[in-house]
Amino acid sequence: MNTTRREFLKLGLTLGAGAALQPLLGCEAKAALHSRREYLFGTEVELAVESASPREGEMALSEVVERFTGMNRDWHAWKPGALSRLNARLAAGEMAEVDTELASLIDGARALSARSGGLFNPALGELIALWDFQSDTQTRRAPPEAAQIAALCAHAPRMDALHIEATADGARIHSASPHVRLDFGGYAKGVALDRALDQFAGRGLGNAVVNLGGNLAVSGRRQGRPWRIGVRHPQGEGVIAALEVEGRAAVVTSGTYERYREWNGERYPHIIDPRTGYPARHIASATVLHPEGGLADAAATALVVAGPQDWPRIARAFGIREALVVDETGAVQLTPAMARRAQVQEGVPVRVV
Ligand code: AMP
Ligand code: MG
């Protein structure tokens, strides 16, 4: 196994049998894959784009890295930047001005939160911070007091508390509730996937892949063949299913295994059920395939919250045809369209719902 493939396995995704993201050097005038690796959004980022011109390929990669760096700074939930300034103003009951990029992020998240019936709720920043998930490290502490959780839950901050008024260079925002604290940890990576592919497409580069720590989007094909994407096994090693994808698609996975807090042998995963204030834990991972990365990301988070019985209803509300869920017993549930695409590892119990 070469290094690239090993790296992708580590990230939870594989690209093609032996599909190294290495430039195909040679004298043929064939478009080569140009790739870049960075650490952003708290995760490993890998980009690859096909271009006949090495200069163009490298420029496109640099442009995307620059844009990601800006998003990572401006949309960070707890480090100083545009979003934390906005959060401070909302908490103080003040009006805040944001630029077009942040305004459209908030607008998009609000619409998706409504579609999820509030299960995807990026207004929950106070609760997410209370559970220690606004930090670069995983903590080993007792869970928060039930009374503290109940108190934050009682405020029930929701995205529809926000009033957004478009201006010439962004928007003016205020919140009807001082408890709205925006955290786009469940959404921003998906939006970044979309922006990256748009940027490549804007340069006429229609064969590309973007991998943000296992959340991935592709366009076109990989050197003339479909992209092959592996969905990481949430409870074990390797891959639980493989998907072949052509054209523009995002494959986004939310998992309770990704991040959690541990205390007395018990795990408290990082996706919070807004109805209870406690972590959602009955789905090990939810993978959504959809042309839009932002939608796929919000939906994958919402499916985990919805749980093993209710997730198909939420998938329908998002208009998702292709989703794959691994429940806490390791069994796979998938939609009919996903069942046609996915090659699930042998021996794994599968149910089409
Ligand atoms: P993801 O991996 O996309 O499911 O995102 C998980 C992250 O989203 C968490 O680390 C939190 O920052 C945030 N989050 C947790 N619970 C929710 C929720 N119910 N709705 C929206 N974002 C959430
Ligand atoms: Mg998400």
C-alpha cells in the first residue's frame, strides 16, 4: 500500500484501488493530478485537481488553500475571528454586521436547520461549549451537571431567533434570544467542499477531489474512471463500504466515534441532541451522498441526532436519496438508491429502509 492510500485510510476514506493522488508524469499531454496536503479546520485536508498545465493546477490549489485559511479563521467557533465577534454581539443583544460569506453561511444553515426540524441546530454553541467540544483537545472530565444542561436546554436557542437583513456588503444580524451562540462545526466543512469545487470549476477544472478529514467531495472523474470512495468502519479498522462516484458529489460522514469525551469508561460523543442537551449515541455513523456538500454535512449531523428509527424521515425532509447509517450494533441501514451504489463489506448485516 502506498503512502497516499494509507493516509486516506487513516482519514476514513480511500480513493480507488491503488488510486494514489500522485501526478502522472510522462511525455503524453495527459492532464495530471496535482495534489496538496494541509492541516486546516482542525483536520487533515487533501486536495487534488486534474490539469494539463502544472502551473494552472498549482495555482488553483493555492487559491483554494488560501480561501480555506480565511474560512477557518472567520468561521471558527471559539478562536478570535468574525464568528466569535458576532457571537459576542448576539450575546450582548446588539446588532452585528457580517460580510457576504458569513451572511450566506448563516442563511444556509438557518434554512437547513428548519428542514431538519431543529435536529441540526448550529445555534447550540453554549451547550457544545458546556460539553467541552469547543476545544482542540479531548477532555477527560465528568460530564456537566444535569442542572446546567437543563438550564441551557431551557433557553432552547434556535436559528429562527436570528433576524438577518441584507446590506450592500453583507448583512446586519441580531438575535431575539441572547442564548444563540453559533457553532458551524457540523456544517462549515461541507460548505468549504462546495466552495473548493466551485473554485476549480471556475478555472475550467472539472475533475477534482477535496477531502476534509474524511468529508469528501469529487467532481468529474479520476483519470477517466469513477472516483472510488471508502466509508470508514466506525467501530473497527478499514472500510465498511465502498462507493463509486462520477460527476459532482459530496460524501459526508458524521460519527459518534470521531470525537468524544470519556469518563469512568463511558463515552460522550460530540453531537448533541437539541431536545435533551445530551450527546446522541445510537448511531455510530451516518454518511450522506448529495451534490451539495453543505446540505450533506448538515444532514449527516441531523441523521445522527434522529437515531436509528427516525433517520429515514429526516433524510426525506432534506430530499436525500442516498444515505448509509451504521447503528450502535454495527449493522448497516441504507436507502434503496444507496443500496444500488454501495458495496458493503462482507459479513456486515444490511437492511434497506
Ligand atoms: P459533524 O461531524 O458534521 O456531525 O459535526 C459535529 C460538530 O457539530 C460538533 O463537534 C459540534 O461542533 C457541532 N454540533 C454538535 N451537535 C450539533 C447539532 N445538533 N446541530 C448542529 N451542530 C452540532
Ligand atoms: Mg455535519
